[in-house]
Amino acid sequence: MAARALQRERYKALPGVRCNAQLPSGALRRYCRMTPAAEKILRSAFERLGYSARAYDRILRVARTVADLDGSEILDTAHLSETLQYRTLDRKFGM
């Protein structure tokens, strides 16, 4: 509930956006800032696994949520690694 409250507060200036899942693609760069190490992990995953631009957006939204649960404003390697693991499970089990 704390993470949802944080998201509502963060996006109060964006009409129709109350949570990370509703964040428009154009706003991802502003709200999903990453450490250089996290950017490197994400770039590497895309090069190795061939993810699409749509997958990139979805991964950032989930990573933003993971970081919110961790109480972090910046996406770090742990947040991206956890999110990429979820993505791998989705592909493996067809979820």
C-alpha cells in the first residue's frame, strides 16, 4: 500500500496516471532513472535476448515498482535483475 501511495503522489501531475502500470511510454525516461550499472544490465539483456521496444517499456514499469517497494528513487542493478528474472519466468512458463 505504501508503494501505491508513493506512485499516486509521484504521478499526481499526470492526468489519468495513478500507478506505474499506467505510465505512458513518453514519461518513462523521466520517472525511471537508472544507475549506470543498471543501464548496462538492461542494455546487455536486450542485446542477448532480443527484446522489443514494448518489452523495454514493460520492464521499466515493473522495475520502477520493484524500486518503489524497496523505497528507492533510482533504479539500481538489483531492481533490474529482479525484473528481468520475472520476464524470464514469463517466457519460460508462458505467463
